[in-house]
Amino acid sequence: MNLKIRLALMNFLEFAVWGAYLTSMGNYLGIAGLGSQISWFYAIQGIVSIFMPTLMGIVADKYMQPQRVLGICHLLAGAFMLCCWWMGVQAGFGQEIPSKSMFITMYTLSVAFFMPTIALANTTAFTILKNNGMDTVTDFPPIRVLGTIGFIATMWFVNCAVWEDGSFSFTLADNAHKFQYTYMQFFVSGMLSLLLFAYCFTLPECRVEKRQGKVSLAESFGLNAFKLFKTKKMALFFIFSALLGMCLQVTNGYAGPFITSFKGSADAAISSSFAANNATLLTSISQISEALCILMIPFFLKRFGIKIVMLMSMFAWVFRFGFFGIGNPGMPGVILFILSCIVYGVAFDFFNVSGGIFVDQECEPSVKASAQGLFMMMTNGVGATVGTLAAGEIVNHYCSWQDGYLQGDWPTCWFIFAGFALAVGVSFALIFRPEKK
């Protein structure tokens, strides 16, 4: 099989594992009696992202080839995720999980071994491409796009798949046994992880060159990048990265329960609408937009520069939250939901990708890799963790689970999130002043 196709399949499976539960998990957690802990389930991803990718990266650098570390991490992540599935099976469809602490523990262990695989998959692809004389700049993007397609594919599958009375089917209509409302989404994720574990050991060897000379403990853990905080420009950039990172997991955690809550509406046209009954399918538009926006970044960077592109991202978050606040699943309100999903591509990609480019341009070669790790830690680690927990407190204050739906004053929640993004954007515009190049 062509090497690029093999790496594309690896990326497809990598993100298919994540897409199976990331955006739909909130609906099941409410049914399983864990609705008030939704924010913690998403914050856990940020907490483990602070240290697990670094630890697994050290193992891949010094002791084992990265594609094998990738496979072993998926073996463990998949096994723990299947434990979550089995606990759901024991509880039964539509029933609360008896041992909630054990369920959270199994989920935490699964996520702890999954989050490092995102970086390990990139390392594996880059190394194999370089070892075979290929150009990572031109050859990797089409491979990576297959990852987003894999994420979307399992979102659609979980949205439509139904398991009832021992039979399997697909439907877009309302059904209590859809995978997006049950523990079956964890089964899909776990089985895909085990499949990727086996597939990783069929990939070519990754002969990673060991660094010459003595490496300090600080360098091993990427701590030398923290000296960038001595520079005002970089310190401000990383602080704003954390602030914007607070927005990253909010809609992943709460868009599904929010849209599904309209099934409890007294308005029959809204409660029976396509959007209210297919929240996961609707929100997959966000990932489609994300894939397309990646291709637009080079044009916008050349035309407007790094600061304007990052500001576009910040204000896109305002519209992302604001459209949710004023929309609904009926007509014409659902158009606002669709617009919210479309602007997500700008909100997510324009900061994450352009921010990575900014870090690469501004840092010395000796700390580039560590600086990228620091950027990811501030956004997906510190920022996402704090933001998700804060969002959980806000949602739990204004909303509560009633008859299986998270209902309450959702507009106020979304407007608070939008106001925060607006404040970050305005502050960034006034304070951050990079040199024009």
C-alpha cells in the first residue's frame, strides 16, 4: 500500500477514536446521572495534556520508537474506554451508573493515554515521511485532513446508529437507544483504539535521531521554554493563549446537551425538529468548517498579518457563542446554529495554527519544539481546563437536568461566554503589538 495512504489511514483512525464520544458524550452523562460533572469530563483532557504528552514524548525519544508508543497508548486507552462501556452495559439503557467514581476513574485513565497520541501520531508521520525522502510541508497536510474526516465519520455514525433489542440499525429520527444517548459511543471509541493499536505495529520503523551531547533535565521536560516569559511580547502572547484556550472545550462539552434540550420544548415544531434530534450531526458542520479553514490560513496570513488573523479567531468565538444564544432548532433559528458551526472553523484554526506559526517565527531554534509544547500547554492544558470548569459552574447555575434534558436559561450562559471572548479580543487588540514583518 502507498506510504501516504497508510499514514492517512493512521490519522483517520486516530481522530475517529476521539470523534466517537467527544461531542456526544454530554448527552449520555446526563442520562447516567453525571450531568453535573460534564465540565470535569472535559477538563480532565486539559489536565492530563499538561504532563502526559511530555512523558510519552520522552519515552518515544529515548526508549521506544514513536509508532510503537502510539500503539501501546491506544491499547491502554481503548481497554479503559471499553471498561466505561461495560459499566454502562451493567447499568442498562437509560439508567444511572451505580459506581460513578469508578466510571470517572476508567475514563480518566483512557483519556490520559489517548491525549499523548495526538502528538505521537504527528511525530510518527513526520518521521516516516522524512525517512522516505518526502517533504512534510507539502505531503503532510493532505494526510492530516483525513484525521478530521475520521472525526466527522464517527460523529455521524454515533449520531445515527441505534442498538435496540439485539438489533442494529440507522435512523435520523428520535430514538432513546441512539449511540449518542448511550454507552455504545464508548464501545465504538474503544474498539477503534484497539484496531489502531494493531495497525501501528504494521507501520515502517521510525528511526528517530538521538540528540547529541548532554541534555539537561530542564531541556528533557521542555522547561527551558519558560524563559520566553522574560520577553514582554511572548509573555503576553502565552497569557492570551491561555485566556482564549478557555473557550476551546466549552461547545464540545455543552453544544450537544444544549441543542438536545429543545426536545423538551413545549413547541412541537421545535421539539420534533431535525436539529433537536440530531445534535451530533449538526455540530459536525464545525469540523467540516475546520477542515476548510485550514486551507484559508496562508492567504489570510499573507494578506493581513499574524495579529489580525488571531483577532479574527477571537471575535469568531464571540459569534460562535452568540449565535447559540439567539438561535433555536426550528426555522429560521436553526440557521443561526449552522452559522455558529461555520464560524467555529475560523475560531479554532485561525488561532491554533497561526499561533503555532508565530511561535515558530519568534523563537530561537534551540527552543522551538519546547515553545510549541508550551503553547499547547497554555491553550489545551491550562486554558481549556480552567475554562471548562468555569463554564460548568455557569451552566450548572443557570440550568439543571429535567426529564433527561439539561434545561434552563441557556441564552444567559452563551452570552456570558460571548462577553468573555469579546473582552479577550478587545484586550488583545489594544495590548498585543508584534513587530510588523
